[in-house]
Amino acid sequence: MKNIILTSVLAVSAVAGASAQQAIETPKFGDNWSLGLKAGVTTPMSHAPFFGGMRPVVGLDLNKKITPIFKVGAEGMFGINTSNVKGRGPHSSRAFDDSYVGAYGAVNLMNLFGGYPGYTRPFDLEVQAGAGWGHRFMSNFTNPKDMNYFGTKFGLNFNFNVSDNVTVSVSPSMIWNMTKTPVNQSTASYDKNRANFNLMAGVAYNFGGNGFKVVKPYDQAEVDGLNDRINALRGENDAANAANQALKNKNAALENEINKLRNQAPKVVKEVNNTLESVRYVFFRIGSSVIGADQQPNVEMIAAYLNNHPNSKVVIKGYASKDGPEELNIRLAKARAEAVKDALMKRYKIPASRIQAEGNGIGEMFEEESWNRVAICILEAK
């Protein structure tokens, strides 16, 4: 039965090592150390009443968690001498008459089967197995020679984690004497005649707290893909910045051009050589290039002159007042000159070769602003 138990412990330890493949950030060397004090009772499993043979035991424990599942440690247990209580057995002057010092490994069953959650659970259950050196201080009356033996230990730890740094535990365990003794046994074995039951409670301080941090694992292909995506986004960002800078430069150039146009004085043409004999005027309404009925006689006078003087020509200069945008006025001045030309050609059949029409923009010939909406027709006799 005991062999089956030990085999199970070793199998669980192997599973623990295989299960420790969870992505855990490597802790520092000083993390996950624990030092504990324990006290309880021990009693032999045979040759004495179970409760009648019970006596106090104290212990020390130092361990380190290798993974969230597996830890290793060293411990010492010291049985208090009660050989003279109620006159039982020979008297001994030693305070401790039995000791066990050994190393062990322990598996956290909660993390093994439930998975490590990334933090310290309020309660943990551990299975522990170990081996070490046992020593019995023999009575001077019965056997003056102390006895050393090789011992194995199996037990459970019920751990109540008050915080990451403090743990209170209750630990039942069995220790077997595996060495041949004066008792009539020929070989080492897991036998109750050579075993002690122990029940101990203790408190431990965990140095470095819970030094296990769960991290998300990335495979190289995923990392490479993310790097490629980052580089692509950087390239897109650089291209967007370059395009944005180009637009800023273009906007700045347009703004400079606008400022130049705003500061530029309007182009104004003033006629200074007009005479009553050679000049006729065709006036227009504001914003219009249509010859009104009241201006038709002026056009007719120009046509009559050209008909009466076959070799004469006419130069028509269109103007606009300062009202409205400059670009509109420039187009309007040109349209007014063309309107007079079209009237001469279509209604009075004057050849186009004898007519020159041009737009001269904003005029300032007259103080009366409305008179500057005009087409000035200069007759040239040959």
C-alpha cells in the first residue's frame, strides 16, 4: 500500500514538471522563498497507544517555489523528550530525543489541476514527499548508543494564504524508518511498526511574495507579422505627413498670391485724347452688356458715319465702373465692346475688318461713376 502511495507521489511530480509549461515570466532568484515555524504532535503507529504515545514536536521549514506547481525545500523536526512523564520509561536528560532532517518536493494540486490563475489563491492543497536523516537519542539505561536511520516522508499541506507573504498551514504526515533496526525485520519497508504519524500547524513568511507573473506567449511568426504591420503603418504615416506638408506649402503659396492681388491697385484706363468729332459713347446699365433702346441712336450715328466714309474704321473700347469684383468688371468691359461690334455688323452690315473691339477694364474717365459703364467708339477717317 505504501509503495503505491509513493509511486503516485512521484507520478504527480512528473506531471507537475510537464504541466509547468504555462507562459510565466521568469522570477528573480530572491522571489518565492518561504521560511516557516511549525509545532504539533507525533505518535508511533505501533507498540504504543495512539494517543497515549503522543508527544510534542517542533520544526523548521525552508523552501522555494520553482514553478506555481512545484517547490523544493528542506525541513527539520524535533520531538520533545517526555520519557519520564508519569514514570513511563527510563529517564533521559535530553530535551529532544528524536529528530528528522530532510529534503522534499511538493506539488500544488490546486494549480496542477485547476490551472494557475496568476495570483495566490486563498487556499492551496499540496502533496509532499521527501527523504532525510533520522536520529534517536537512546536512553542510557536501555541502549547507550544513539541510532541513526534513513527516513522517508509523505504528507499533505493545507495552506491558508492570508496574503502573498503570510501562509498558515495544517500538515498531516507519515515518516518511515527505512533502515534495519533491532526490531525483528530483515529489510527496509513501508511498515506501520516503523512509522510515526505527525500532525503539525505552522506559519510561514514568503519572501518576495508571489513572484510568478503570467504573460501572453507570442510565436515568432506573430511577432514578425506585427513588426511588418507596424513598419507599414509607419510608411503610411510618413506618406500622409509628406502629402500634408505639400498641401500646406500649396496653401501658403495661394495665400501669398491672394495677398498680392489684394494689395494690387485696380487697373484704370483714362482716355485723354477724345474729341467731339471723332468720339461717340454707348452707355450701359450696371452689370449689363445689353445695348438699351435709349442708346440705339448712338450706335446708328456710328454706323451712318462708317457708311458715309467707306475707308473709315472704328475702335470700340469697353469699360466698367468700380462696382463689383474686378474680374467681373474686366469681362463686362470686353462684353460691352463686343455688343456694339455685333450691332454694327448684324444690323448695319459693317464689315468686321473695319471694327476693332477691346475691353479696357475699369474706367475712370468721368467723375459721375455711372458714366464709366460705357463703350467709347473712336472713329478713324481715311
